[in-house]
Amino acid sequence: MARFLYFLCLFFGLCLQRCVCAQCKITPSSPDWPTDSQWQALNTSVAGHLIKPIPPGVVCHEDFPQYNNASCATLFTQWTDASFQYSTPATVDYNDDTCLPSADSPCSSAGYPAYVVDATSASDVQAAVRFAALTGVRLIVKATGHDFLGRSSGAGALSIWMHNFKGIDFNMDDDRAFNGAIGTAKLGAGERVGDALSAAAAQNHTIVTGSDLTVGVVGSMASGGHGPVSSRFGLAADQVVEMEVVTATGELLTINQESSPDLFWAMRGGGGSTFGVILSLTALVYPNLPMAYLSTFYSTSPESDTYWNLATLFHTYIPRLSEAGVMGYYYILSNSTTTSPTPLGLVTGAFLVPEKSVSDAQAIFAPLEAQIRASNWTDNVTISNTGTAYASYSAYWATVPPAAVGFDARLGSRLLDETALTADPAALNAALRDAMPPTRQLLGHMVAGPGVKNIKVPGGNAVLPAWRETYSHVLVPVGWDPLDAATQSAQVNGLKGYTQALKDLAPNTGAYVSESDPTTEDFQETFWGANYPRLFAIKEIYDPEGVFYCIPCVGHELWTVTGGDAIGQDNGTICRV
């Protein structure tokens, strides 16, 4: 009878509450870990799409039957390719040390999910969610695996792999379009930025996405989502008019401003892997956007007072550059050999200026560059500003090479508003110096500004309110060699101090959750601000049992971790407080 009821639960969703009222997420070593027959029942319910993942790196290790020198050499070249990581069921882009493609490192499957549902339909996702709810197995979701926080990783978990959810369908008659949009596009959870931009370019349209072509459009949106043209149109979460989701009870819902508006509000900016599994989203589409692309290059003596004065002056100009239509990315490289064998201090950028000629775009930078030339600094500053005109943002950005992956790193970040950037240049100068990590690089994102500030989203959303006053999103990266625990500990601990320098400069803003330190202590205020109490209440309504758990996600303070930190592939026992 018990097994019959289990099948009813699994196939028809008749049991909406967890049948096993465990206080801890069970692991493969737990006595109540599902039996082989239970896993087989799940496999049957998902039409044979349940996978017990084998680490790709086994081909590099002699003690595995899959060992093969030629295959290992191929894997080694693929490891830094995000498209490879996207195509495998369990590996991820960052901090994936479970089984490296090297015979000199250990190899096991301990850091990977115990099982993966290679989902092809909503019913597959529903079955996986219900199984996790019924058994207490930890549940994670992987779309692309592009996540510095490790939310798409989980040792011993059940993973839902969403790469098969494809499709980009334009609707130019959607009367929900606002903000100057001309229609909408429905995108599956398996679509990536490159897919979306190529599809938009083919239609002569523009769509708001992340910057790297391998990032998933859904995962990026869930935490807010910034990109090259968000400064013009608003964040990715601001664009969404509808989603298809599976909730923690396994219910399939279409949510929008009229249907489940509280959940719809939360899932646009409240973070991924928290309230449900997104199968698709429908987002605004805009007309074609011609632009000028500028490459700016300001260089001087590394680590010198002149360099820090240059970096400070550049930052003070960011609000006026942004208000004039400049958007894009800049790099504060205090001691760089990327452009010459002689170290230089660089402030360099890649900027888009929509609907401007190259000369008009360069004119926006002219006051900054004139002030650099007029400054009475000790060292000489070299100035270069070159540009190219492009007829279509979508067509151009779809060709930008994606960044490499396959390394170990953690990010800190802070959102900087006009006050932080202009009120006290001496404090800004000191903060930039103190925030500079051992990598000697800060990564700046001019992705907010007018578009994010001025968009009026019907019903609002859960995006951190500080985004609406932000002009620069600054990243602080630290890294270490794989499996170097001592250096990792030192870098992770140091990151808190580097980030604190920016927090002291901008104490009333916050940080972008998807590019921040997952161990941030005041994560509620830092990542969601005044929205957190409402998010927590919605989490309690839609997922009171905590079927969806991740760090640093809404509601994770109701759980404690022992024997590790349960971040990414790290082990740890996760139990209710």
C-alpha cells in the first residue's frame, strides 16, 4: 500500500506535503536515503531521463575504466569552454574541483549531484520537485551552470537540468508591452544570451540580456539581470511580463500581474532556486538599436598617486557619462602587463553609446579627457579613444567572444550611487585603493543609470531598490589554484575587507546577489533591502518546507550547515535551525 501511495504522489501529485518530515536534507550516507526502487520509480515517471552522473574528468584518471589519454587531452582543452560545461549534466563553470582533467588531482563524484533529471517537459520537472519534497533530498537546478555562487551545484543532491527547454517565440501583438517596447518574446529556460541576441538580430529587434553569450537568460533574470543595454531599457527582471513555473508542491503555474501576482513579484529579482523552477519567461522586445562602440584606454605609472587620481577622476564622471547615454564596462587595472611587457596602471573601457555617431560619442568623453590633460599630476597619462559604428546592437553583441570558465574564484561587489561617486573624491580615492585585491583589478559595470532608474514596472518587482539609484556596479574578484585550500581561505577572508572598503564608501546601497560573496552576513539587507520581509513572507507561503534551498537565498537563515558550508560542491549537513 505504501508503495502504491508513493506512485500516486509521484505521478499525480496527490501528496502536496512532504511525506517524510525530515529536519535535515538527506544525503547519500543518510539511513533514510531513497532506495534503488524509489529512484527507479522516479526514473519511470520522467520517461527514463534520470541520470547518475559520471564526472567527465574520469578519462584522465587511471583508476577509472573510462581512462583514456586522448580523451583526457581533449577534455583539458574543453574545460574552460562554457558551452562544454553547459552540455554536461553535472559540471559547472566555476569552482568545479570534484574531478579535474588532470591525473595529478583527485577524482570522485562526491561534489556532484547524486542524480540528475535531464528534463524535457514540465511533467519531468514536476516529478523531480515532488520527489525532493516527499523524500527530503536536496534539490538544485542547473540551466547553464554559469553561477559564481554555486547555486547550480550541490553535493549529493537531485538536480534538474533545464538545457532542453528551448524556444524563442516573438509576439509583436502583445498588448502588455510597455516602456517603449514593440512586443514580447517567450524564451525557454535553456536559452542563452547568444541564442536570444541572434534571434533578436534576425528579426531586427533588441532584447535585454546579460553580457556573456553563454549566460542563461532565465537564471540571469531571476536575481535582477544586468547587461549591455540595461542602462537604456532597465534590468532583465524589469522586462518580464509572464513566466511558466513549477512550485515547491509540483504545481505548474503561469504567473503574471493578474495570476499569482505575489509570486510573480518575488520571482523577478528575488533570486533563482528559491521560489520555484522557471520553465520559460516572456520579456519585452524593443526596436533595432544602432550604436557607436568606443574603446577607451588611459594609462600611466602603475600603483602611483597619478594612477589613483586618474581612477578617481574617471569614477566622478560616471554619472554624467551615464546620463548622456554611455553604457558598458570598464576595468581598473592598477598594475597590468596585458598590453605591454612594462607594467602600466590602466583605466580602460568598452562602451556602447546608442543612436550616436562615433564622433558624437567621443564628444561625451571630451570633458573628462580634457580634465585629465589639464591635471597637474606627477606622471604622464596616455589617452586613447577609438570607435566603430554598428547598425545593430543585437547583431554586434551576438559576435562578442564569451569569457573563459573552468577556474576557481569568488566575487565581492557593491553598487555605487551618485553620492559615492562624486560627494567626496578623497574618500573615493581611498576606497579604490583599499578595495583593490591581489589580482590588481576591479571590474566596473555601467549597466544601471537612466534606464534602471526611470522604468515603471507594473506592480513593481523584487529587485534591490538601490539599483534604481546606481550608476556603477563594481566587482572585486579573487582567485586561487584548484584544491589550494590555504590560499582559498586567505583570499576568501581577504575579500571581505576589500568589499568593506566599497561598503564604507556606499553604506546605503547594497550589492548584486549573483556577483557577490555568498557568505555576506547581512545578506537580507545587502541583496534585497526593504524588499526582504515581503520576499521572506512569500517564501513561507509557497515553500514552507524549504524544498528549494541555496546560499545566500531567501529563507536560508532558517537552516544551519555543519561539516562544511554547502556552497557549491562543498559538503555539509543542512538542517532546520
